Amino acid sequence: MTQKSFLLSAEGVNKSFDGFKAINDLNFYLESGELRTVIGPNGAGKTTFLDLITGRTQADTGTIEFEGRHNLKEMSEHEIYRLGIGRKFQTPTVYTDHSVTENLILSLAGSRGVFSSLFFRLGSDQKDRIDEILKTINLTEHRDRKAGTLAHGQKQWLEIGMLLAQEAKLLLVDEPAAGMTDEETARTGELLLSLAGKHTIVVIEHDMVFVRQISQGRKVTVLHQGSVLCEGPVDSVQSDPKVIEVYLGRKHAR
Ligand code: ADP
Ligand code: MG
């Protein structure tokens, strides 16, 4: 089978924790430029799947390939990061005592460690890049503030900006709307939509209003018990009886 056109392909992936199958014969294919939303009930294996992609945990069996040639299963977390796979965790992990701009500088691709990159004079290309990212993430007027003083939503946007500064080819974003106000959530959706096409993004999310906002005309994947339960346009996924049964029907019972 040729998989050259996929940026990421996972086939027959399994991962057990103490005999519990968190990922169960998972197959997942992602094309370059996609903005893919992955939904599924708690415990479905969504975060574990990201852990497997980023090398935080190792799959027991199966293959995970990036750009049709890099076997992620054989690589360390650091090597995978260097390939251009960036991850945003649920809780923001910004450097709270550094300014917004400094946080972006620290993430610039090719930057050489925390201290030297802060004291290193930026070239004009790098300055332009930082300005462009600040604009994209809507933090231009907050550029000199310490990241620790930002609102929760702004911290999340900064972290997405840090992935952009890293020049991540694949952005993995785990539950960005968690803890956000409705307005912050909507702006996060706009931000991700503005990145789609230029970047390839996987978003894990529970908030169905947000999922609908970012997935119009795109594919949504539903994970359940470590496998893909169904995949397709958001409307057909939301009206699929299997999905209603395992996920949407229990949404309020969480
Ligand atoms: P989701 O993100 O879809 O809510 P997770 O991937 O976090 O689900 O978890 C899937 C299942 O795997 C859960 O039952 C969880 O308890 C289990 N699990 C995840 N990581 C570990 C781990 N490091 N050790 C043991 N069990 C784990
Ligand atoms: Mg999770």
C-alpha cells in the first residue's frame, strides 16, 4: 500500500497499560494541511494516541509513520520533536517569568537553548517572524507582558504561537477549549481555522460547539475504546447512532 500522500499514518497500533488496551488496533491517516478534530468519550485513548505520536510512550505493535518515511515508533521524543511535530498540552506550559515575545524567541526553530537565545540578537527575518506570529495569535499588544500574567485563553494562544515559532509541521492540540470562556473558545476556533491549510493540525476536543465551528467541511474522527469508531463530516458523525450511543448520549453524564 502506498502511503506517500499522508503526513501521518498509523496502522494496527496497540498499546496496553497493565493489560488494559488503551489503544486497540488503531488506524489513522492524516493528509498534509488537514485540520482534523478527534472526539470521543473520556478514556477513549485520545491523549494516549498523542503520546504515541510524540514518543512519550511506545506502541506495543503497529506502525506510526510521518511523511511516509520516518518510523516514529523507533524514535525518541526529542528526535520526533526535531522532525517538526509539536504538541500543546491541556495545561499551558509557558515560561511564566518571561515576556510573551521571549517565550516565542525561546521556541524559534533552531534556537540554541534558553539563555543564549534570549541574549542572541535576532536577525530581521526572525523579528518579522515573531511579529507575524504575535499578530496571528492576537497578542501583539501584550508582547511585553510576563506570560504568567496572561489570561488563561491568552496563554493557550501563546502556546500555539510557540508551536508556530518551532515551525512545527504537525500541531497536536489537546483540548484547547478546556477552561476557556465562550468568547475565548470562539477566538481559538478562528485561530485554528486561520492556520488550517498552511499547517497540519490535530485537535482533540470535547466541546461540540467548538468542534462544529472548526470542522465544517472537514473530517472528524471518533475514537472509542482505543479504535476509530467512525470518521466523516461533523453532521454525519453527530447523527451516527453508534456515536450517540457511546459519546454524545453520555456527554452530560461525564
Ligand atoms: P482520553 O484522552 O481519550 O480521555 P487517555 O488516552 O487519557 O484517554 O486514556 C485512555 C485509557 O488509558 C484510560 O483508561 C487511562 O486510564 C489509561 N492510561 C492512559 N495513560 C496511562 C498510563 N500511563 N498508565 C496507565 N494507564 C493509562
Ligand atoms: Mg485526554
